[in-house]
Amino acid sequence: MVKLLTAILVFMALGNTTAFASEDTRPFAIAVHGGAGTMSRAAMTPERERAYHAALRTALQAGHAVLADGGTSLDAVVAAVRILEDNPLFNAGRGAVFTAEGRNELDAAIMDGATLNAGAIAAVTRVRNPILLARAVMEHSPHVFLIGEGAEAFAAEREIPFVDPRWFHTDERWEALERARAAEISRAAHEIPYGTVGAVALDRSGNLAAATSTGGMTNKRWGRVGDVPVIGAGTYADNASAAVSATGHGEYFIRSVVAHEIAARMRLAGRTLEQAAHEVVMEVLVERGGSGGVIAVDRHGNVSMPFNSDGMYRGYMKSGGEPVTAIFRD
Amino acid sequence: MVKLLTAILVFMALGNTTAFASEDTRPFAIAVHGGAGTMSRAAMTPERERAYHAALRTALQAGHAVLADGGTSLDAVVAAVRILEDNPLFNAGRGAVFTAEGRNELDAAIMDGATLNAGAIAAVTRVRNPILLARAVMEHSPHVFLIGEGAEAFAAEREIPFVDPRWFHTDERWEALERARAAEISRAAHEIPYGTVGAVALDRSGNLAAATSTGGMTNKRWGRVGDVPVIGAGTYADNASAAVSATGHGEYFIRSVVAHEIAARMRLAGRTLEQAAHEVVMEVLVERGGSGGVIAVDRHGNVSMPFNSDGMYRGYMKSGGEPVTAIFRD
């Protein structure tokens, strides 16, 4: 009996040691984006460019710290996206673009590749960090997708932090709206027509997660919702293939079910992450006229970040590596 | 010169004749559903059963008539879905279930397999036929997805018919809400927990289309949106594979991107329509706990209508055939 107990204890100890050791050497990775679009180097001051790189690095380091501590990919993508939401440089949370009515209406989504659980919200106006609400929908409601005032009622029940809508205001986005109104176009020809932020991550347990958050399109009307909260279009994660977060002209990303299409090509057609992401962004979307890009990570920690626009604010950071960030094509 | 002209004219005439002749003999097909769920034969009176069969037949015949006249699959699915929306037997349009607040909030989507254009709306309360609004979004807006009051503002601009919200009221659905409230559950244990209506069609030009419309879930809260307006989940069409309209526990259908997954298995993994639809509904969804079914048609006019629930109101009608309708498994 004592022998049996000892054997069991030794087995458990060894089992745990082995598990911890192998988890410590398993790869992990995080990638983030801060939107894609028509960006010209000419319009970008060195100071502004540095600010974008610094913001992307801060988000990457926050997510990387979670993963390095053995945290989950869900915690990592939320940590990274919160930072980008709070940064007025990006079209999500603070710094979101304005609707035609002069409001900020925010969309976000998150997906857990281990369980295929997902949470999405659209058209909230007072939740400081929409990604926190999307996560609460996934974890604390029987639903996947909540919108508008109903979503905010749920946020209040969950005690998700609210802010005065003025929190989201930035002069730069307001001026973009005024230019768009003057031009009577549905979006301004400003720097980031399709701004969005997002993160994808692989954690040491081999679990993938994706998160995306956006203010949508400047001067948007009629309660327009883009691809971000459409699970499969702008946000998707499945441990069997990849975690994907998209940024671009949302209507095209919805029609091509972009994020799920990349995952499906890996799972059903044997493509690598790089092949699948490249085919969908650089071939399918280009043929169909859909401008933008994606960030994606697979279960081996490979990262792919193709985009067919002039630029995409982007970066990645792998286990033990340094953050790598970029804006333009080269 | 005269010879050349004559040759061209003869060629054109022959070409046209051939084209017309082949269009006349090309297959066309339409399928419809009126929701899936836990239905017991015991709870179904013969009179009620006849009413369901008659309603499905009427919808099929309306769509078939459009296709037989050489009309488009888009016109056919809209004709069929409008009839089901107006029929109080089904949870869409008139007869929609009530939200926790005692309102009818309607969702709908449509997709054109030839162009991959799509239109979707969520949470409208005064548009008589949500499918007409979804189509207007697809054809007359630069967007794919509009929600709430914004979607209704667009409907007003397009002169889509409005009704007083009382139009949607039926005593049966109100009683279902009262039972759900009494039981403090998010849906009533009534006959059709996941009611939805939908249609898929192949027209003589070889174009596919899908349309879906729903009142959602009895006693739904927080602005809950299901799979219907999520392109790729409840509604999808691509001439390269299939047109699919789903009905079931929407959250599971969103997470599995059901309609696009069926199309992707055909396009990427060489499955037939029957194989792909069966795998996703009877294997993937069953493993994940997602109750419901789909109707699907491919470019050859094959129809598949698998469901993993007790029953699904369903039917199909092929070129030159009679309408075939069914409710239970056998």
C-alpha cells in the first residue's frame, strides 16, 4: 500500500515536472495590428511614426509578458487590445472615428481557439474597452453576439467600466468627420480609412486566441456594422488551424468570410499559415477589390501578416524574442 | 464583306438559339425551411400539420414560379421568404417571437452566389418584410450589415414598407414569452425554440442565392443577435459551391461558421453537397452540441436538408417536379 502510494506520488511529481518543463520550452507568440489603409510616407512625420511603433511595441510587450508568465492566449490578446483601444492613435476605443451623427459606435469580438467560444458586440457608445465587453459576452452570457443598448445593459450587469462618450473624442477624428461631411463621402480620404486594432496569440498550452476592436468607418450611417464582430469574417480562432484578426474594408471581408477562409484552407486543403493567409489576402481579396490585411498565428507559433494596402500598422513578438514592428511595405 | 456579315449573323443567331435552348433545359431548384427544433407528433394536431405543409408548399410554388419563368434565384428566394414572413405560423416577420422586453426584433440576410454580394440587418422592429430590407442593403447601399434604428432609417429612404409593431404580434408567441418569463429561462420550452425561415435556390442561369429571416429567440435579452444575419454562419451563397440557409441554436452556428464551412468543404475538400452538409450538421454540430439544420442547394440542382433536431419544417421543388414537404424525421 505504501509502495503503491509512493509510486503514485513519484509518478505525479514526474508527470508535473515533465509537464512544466515541456510547457517552458513550448513556443508562444503574439501579433498585433493597428489598422491598414492608404498611408503615405510623405504624410507621416518621424515623430508620428515613432509614436506608432512605440504603441505597437507596448501592446506586444504587454501580451508577451502574459504569455511568458504562462498566461493564456485570451489574456494576452485582451491585454494587447486594451492598450491599443486606450491609445488615441488608433481607430478603436479612445480615438475611434465618428459616425455621420457625430457619435462613436464601437464594435469588438474575441474568439477562443481551444473551445470555439466567441463573444462579439456592435454599436456600443459608452463602454471604455469594448474588448472587455466582448469577452464578458463570451464568458458570462449564453450568447455570442449582443448589440446596441442591450449590449450596454449587459455591460452594466457585468460591471464593465463605462465612460462618458466624450472619452472617445479626439480632435483629429472629428476633423476627419468634418472633411468627410464636406466631401459628402462615406469616409474621409484620411490616413486610416479602415482603422481597427487586433491581436492574435499562441500560449504555452498550445491554445490560440484572436481579438479585434474598431470604431468602424468615418461618417458611417444607418447603423453600419463591419467585419469585426462578424465571427469568421474579421475575427476567428481554432486550435486546429489558426487565430486571425483582420483589418480592412469590412464589407469585402464579410463577403469573403476572410478569417474562417484562411483557417479552412489550412484545415481542409493542407495549406501552411503563410500560404493560406497570402492566398486569401493577396489573391482572393485583391481579385474582389477588398483592401486590407490580416495578422495570423498558428499552433506552431508561425506568424503571418499579409496586407494588400499601402501599409498596415503591425508587429509580432515570439517567445524569448524582441518586438518587431512595421508600418509600410518595406 | 456580305459573306462575313452573314456568317456573323448566322453565328449570332445560332449562338442565341443554343443559349436559349440550353437555358430551358437547365435544372433549377428551390428549397425552403420554416425552422427546426424539438417538435413532438403528439403536440401536433392534424389540422396544424396540414397548415404547415400548405404554407411550405405555397412558398415553394412561389419561388418555383419565378424560376420556371426564367427569373433569378434572388427573386425566387425573396418570393418564398416573404410568404413565410407574412405567415404567423413561423418565427419571422408576422408571428415572430418576443424579446424579454415584449418586442419583436427581426433579423434577416440574403446572399447572391454569382457576385458574393450580401445584405444583412438586425434588430429592426417596424419593417414588415425584413428580407426586402436585407436585399435593399445588398443592392442599394455600400454596406453589407445595418442594425437597429439606423437600418430602419435606411429602410425609410428606400421606401421599404413599414408596419405598426403590433402587426408582428400573435397570441401564441406572446403566451410563449409569458411562459418563458414565468420559468425565468431565456427561451420557452415551446414547440419551435429556434424558429427561422429561409430559402435557397438555383436558377436557370446557374446562379445560387440564399435568404434567411427570423424573430430570434423567445425572451431574448441584451440585443442578442443569432446566426441569421451573420454572413457565413446562417446564410451563405457562392456559385462555386452552394447556397445554404440555416436554422437552429444560433450561437453554435456562429461559432462553427456553419454555412461557409459547408461551402468550404465542397470547394476545398472535394465533398459533394450531401456529404458536406451531412458532416457539418450531423457530425460537427452534434459533437459541439449545436441543435438545428440547414437547407442547401448546389449548382447542379442537388438539394440537401439535414437536421439533428427532432424535426425541421422543410421542402423542395425542382424543375418540372412537384413540391415535397416534410416536418418530422421520417
